[in-house]
Amino acid sequence: MNIVVTGASKGIGKAIAEKFSIPGNQVFICDRDEKLLSQFVDKMNEDTSYTGFKYVVADLSNKEIVLDF
């Protein structure tokens, strides 16, 4: 299953990303805070065997950035 989670570096978005980080899932996460996002991915890679995260740093409230995807 492919899952897309925005706001994934903290709060509800982070909890959702953690919940779906199971074998067979590809979790694509996005947040505007690069430091927190990369720390989250690093921690998940250290604490679990899940390595299916792909991430991008972007502010999705910015229309120009969204159109570039």
C-alpha cells in the first residue's frame, strides 16, 4: 500500500506515519521542517526494521511548490 502523510514530523501526522510503517507499505512523508523530518526518519530506521520511508521537505501551503510536484 502507498501512503502519503503531510505534517509528518510531529503530532498527528507523525503518529499516522508511525502507524503505517509496516512491511509492505511505502510511506511518503512531507513536512516543512527538514531537521525534524530527517530526525524522525533516522529514529524510525534505528528503532524499527522499517525502511520504506521516502520524504520531501516542502510547505504545501505554497501553491508554487505544490505545482512543481
